[in-house]
Amino acid sequence: MLAAGLGTRMRSTRAKVLHELGGRPLVRYPLAALAPLAPTRVVVVVGHQAELVRAAVLASGLPVETVLQAEQRGTGHAVQCAVPALGDFDGDVLLVYGDVPLVTTTTLERLRDTHRAAKADLTLLTMRLEDPTGYGRILRDADGRVCGIVEHRDATPAERAITEANPGLYCVRADVLVPLLAELRVDNDQGELYLTDVVGLAARAGRTIASIELERPEEVAGVNTRAELAQMEAILRDDLTRRWMDAGVTFEDPATAYVGPEVQIGRDSVIGPNVVLRGKTRIGEGCRLDGTAFLVDTVLGARVHVRFACTAEEAIVADDAIVGPFARLRPGTELGPRVHIGNFVETKKAKVGAGTKANHLTYLGDCEIGPDSNIGAGTITCNYDGSTGKKSRTVIGARVQIGSDTQLVAPVTVHDDAYVGAGTTVTKDVPAGALVVTRTPARVFEGWVARRRQVVKAAAPAPAKVAARAKPKPVAKPKARKKAKAKTRTARRRAR
Ligand code: UD1
Ligand code: MG
């Protein structure tokens, strides 16, 4: 697999194969398509930002080795760099470009199987495009046999009129490939060693060349520009949502659903508009996402209802839970069955027991809460000491009632069945079944409002003056304005 190029046409400082599609680097796609074929070995040629590309490739989890093409002297040169890594391998080599993300396992399998069935020396895929601009064109002889490939920029007008193009996927016997690579020359517009020239060289050497014309060229489209990346994102998105619709998932607006390639969605789930599902997110059966949600590496059980405008990252939500609207589940959140997390509630490293509710304006961080407890509005777990950076834990038992506006200063434990009165700052453990309350007694001043109103009225300017003021005001001279200000200031002082 060739992944060493910069991708000049992307106009980026980032290597092309690191640009993301569906939240995953381009280079990972062809690798994922290859994996089920269980190749004897996978060699990836890296060059531009070699370390980053290597890391992205290794993250695929496949047994991949990388070789360095220190200077990018063309696709043929890239394959030359990979030859030493092939060692004494004498089987069929599949050559794949790293910028062809939508290629499927089925197509790669078909390439390999056709190659073997035809006992060919070299087999390539081809595609018909209405506008093949930029792609290499397939040259055929009078008998219709493939006899070469000419790059767009090197092609004559007559060759440019050919609509059969080269998607850049080949299967070739190792013992045929290696000597042909040695014959490549830089006699082209870019002064590079072109892998495509191997095809012409093979034809001239009398090798058997087989070809397969693909019915769905969009599958093997290459990404060379940002516009193509965006087009591909749309195709990928469409493919993925279609696949999930076929599997029994409803999308209220497929055009605004962004489902990553590794996401799983259970049957009869309903995905509302503007929902982004990334990473290894798994949605169970019968879930409902109202809309505007951003879920990364999050697992929802069955029948979970995510109301409008929620975000979740590395969170686990059990069956029948209700989340949102406007909730934020941060990494380490584990919600038990039937938990309710309501509006403006943030959770982080929070394990919440079955049936527990935290419905309004609450922060639950570094805590564990038992089942069937109720966390009142405005509850805060004070987990951070503000100086050492240390985070402390709050533990809340089963059937606990936490009153509104409670601060739990961690480390602290509220045992089973305890009640915490509204407005309490809990700094010590609360025993099971106890009530804890810290409350300054309220002071009541009878008749205070009437007295206050009287004072304010006395200080107010005369009604006639008020009326005069309501008229369009001539621009006040600076002195007059100062006087008026002074007056209101005195009035205010008097009112106090
Ligand atoms: C290539 C083909 C063209 C085909 C098209 C299909 C050649 C000469 N041309 O053109 O016939 O229609 O793909 O998409 O092969 N790379 C390296 N080292 C290099 C140069 C490139 O590893 O020195 C890698 C790139 O990272 C990329 C792949 O090879 O993943 C293809 O290179 P790119 O420059 O995109 O080739 P195209 O111009 O698209
Ligand atoms: Mg390309």
C-alpha cells in the first residue's frame, strides 16, 4: 500500500492519507478492506510525516510493516522501496493506493480471484468515467487487450478522450513485478517513476494481463483535493446510513446524520436530525435520539432516550435510561438502567445506580451513586481541591435524597436512605437513614416592603418633571447634565 505522498493538491501541511473521512484517517480505510483477505503480510510505504502515518497504520490493529520512501519519486519508486520487505515472497502482490478509501473487501477479493482464475501475470481494475480528468487512461490494442496506461498529464488529446480510467488497484505476481520495476524510467511530465508504466512493460514483455471493469466507479475514486474529500464524505455517509436503514434503523433526516464506519446501531432505533456518531459508539435496539447529539465511543443499551442536544464521550448508558435535553456525559460515565439525567447535568467518572435521577443543573464528577436515589437541582460534587489538582470521590448510597443546591465536598460519603436538606454543604460523612442540613435561619422583617416603597417614592422626582423629560430632550449642555446626575445621586442616597 502506497502512503508516502504529501498530496500537493490538498494544499495542506498534513500528509494526505492522514486527512480524515468519517472521523478516521484515509489510510485506515483500504487497510480495513484488506484485513478480511488475511494477506500473508501487509507492507505500507510511508514518507511524508512518516511517524504519524505509521502510528495511524499501526492503530488499525493489523500486522503491518512500514517501509520508508525518504524521497517521493513516484508511485513506481514507492513500490521499489517496498521490494526488500517482500524478501523471498513469491505469491501474488496486491498493490493499493492509500488515497482510495471506499474500496471494499469484495472488490479486492474479486481482483485476487480473477487474477488467479485467469492465471494472469498482472490483473488490474478499470472504470468508465464520464469525466476521467486526472486519472490515468487505459490503453488497449486492436484486440481490446490492455497494453498500457497513460497519465492524464502525459496523454495526447486522443488519449484523453478515452473514458476507461485507472483506479490504481493491481494484482501482480511478485516474480513478474520485481524485474519490471527495475525497468521504470522517469520519461514523463512529472519526472517520476510511475507504477502505471509496469502495465505497458508487462504487455511488451508478452505477459498475460487481465482486467475487470467495475460497475460502481465511485467505490474506487481517489481523494486528491478537499472537494473530492467532501464528496467522498457524502458518499460514505450515504452508504453508511443506507446500510443502517437496511438493518432497521430510522433516520429522520439521513442528510444530517453522521455515522462513523465503526458505529453499530440496533434495530428500531430512531435517529433524529443532526446527529453525529463517532468512534466505536454502539446504540442498542429501540433507542431514540431526538436530534443534535454528538456521541463518541459511547455505548447505549436498549430503549435509551437521548433527548435534544446532548454530548457523550466514552460513556455507558444502560437500558431504558433517559438523558437530556442538554446533558453532557463525559468519559467514565456509567448510567444504570432507568437512570434519568436531565437538563444541564454534567457527569464525569460517575457511576449512577439503577433508577436514580439527577434531573436539573447538576455536576456529578468522580462519584458513585446507588440505586433509586434522587439528586436535587443544583447539586455539585466538589471533587477538585483547587490547588494540588487532586480529585476526590463522593459516594452516595441507595434511596438517598439530595436536596436542591447541595454541595458535597469530597471525599465524602452519604450512606443509604439518608436525606440531605436543600442548600446543605456536606463536609462530613452522613450515616445511613440520617438527615443532614446546614442552614442559616431565615430572618423575617414584617412590613419591610411597604416601608421601602415609601422611601423610594419620597425620593422620586416630581411627576411634572417626569412628564417634561418624556418629551424629546434638547441636547443637554455638559454643566446641566452634571447637575441632573448630582440630583439623582442625592435622591438615591436619600432613598437608602
Ligand atoms: C495515480 C495513478 C493514476 C490513477 C490514480 C487513481 C500513477 C502514476 N498514477 O495517480 O493512473 O488513475 O492514481 O487514483 O500511479 N505515493 C507514494 N509515493 C510517491 C507518490 C505517491 O507513496 O512517490 C502514494 C500517495 O501517497 C498516494 C498514492 O501513492 O496514496 C497515489 O499517488 P497520487 O499522487 O495520488 O497519484 P494520482 O495522481 O492520483
Ligand atoms: Mg491519487
